[in-house]
Amino acid sequence: MNSGNGFDNEGNLLPETFQPSEYDIICGRGKGCYMQPGNVKCREIVKEYLKHYDAARNKVEKSLLIQTIVSRIQAQDGGKTRFVCKATETESQNVQRWYEIPDDQAREKIGHCLREALLRQVGPKENKTRKQDFDRKQDDLLSLQRSIFLNLLVIQEQSVKRHLPVSLSLCREQREQQ
């Protein structure tokens, strides 16, 4: 069942009386979620890690950093902080319930927060420069791949030409022996 906020209800169903604490991070859209004290604190923590995230050299380093942030957030309030979302339990009853989202979805949320904060931090001019650098690197990589592919074709063609006469003479010998 999808909660309508981009998260599946695969997490833990919380009691009907559950109300998010000031530390809980509410997954959803709109000013209500954005201004929730837990979400504000989450963004503050994320900002502390922006330089590390930007400096990360690969996806593994970024993933480890994201897990560190999620663990730090969950450790707040004596380890009671949760990533939660509101979801409809049944479409017909339209009963609103809270779910604690799984860690993998919490990591997705933190990853999104990091990327969004990074874009806000550097500004439009730097984003344009980064995009141009990325596009240039992609073009260079594509040119290198084309060059390698063409070289492989030439090598393959030369190999076929070298071995073709040998193959033809072997075929002739085999026919003569029959």
C-alpha cells in the first residue's frame, strides 16, 4: 500500500494514539512537515555534513556518511527519534495512521536532504559550472569509449585477415582428405 507521500507502508505501524515528538522526522510534503521541529533539526544536522558529502569520492563513501547521519538522528531523545510518515490504513475507511519507515527509506530521505542542501548552498552559478564540468567529463568519457571501440574493431579486423588464409587452407586440406 502506498501512503501517497512517496513511501511504501513497509515500516512499523505505530499505535493509533501516536503523535510525532519534537525529535521525530516526518516524511511528507508541505510546510507542516518542513517546519516540524524534528525536520528542522534534521536539516541542521545534514548541513554539518555537507562538506564531507561533497568531498566523498564515490557512492560507498556517500552511503557510509548517510548511514552515519541517520544513526546520529535516531540517537536523539535517548534513541527514540524515528522517521515517520502518515498513511491511509484502508482506502475505504480513510483512517490515518503513522508508520515508522524502514532504515533504507530513511537513508533515501537523508540522501535527498543532502543533495538538496548542497544545491542550495552552492547557488545557481556554481550549479551551472558543476553541470558544465560534468557534461564535459561525460563528453570526454564518450570520446574515449568511441576511440577504444574503434581500436577494438581495427584489431578484430586485422586478426580476421591474418587468420582467414590459414582457415581457408585448412578447409581445403580437409576437403582433399575426404
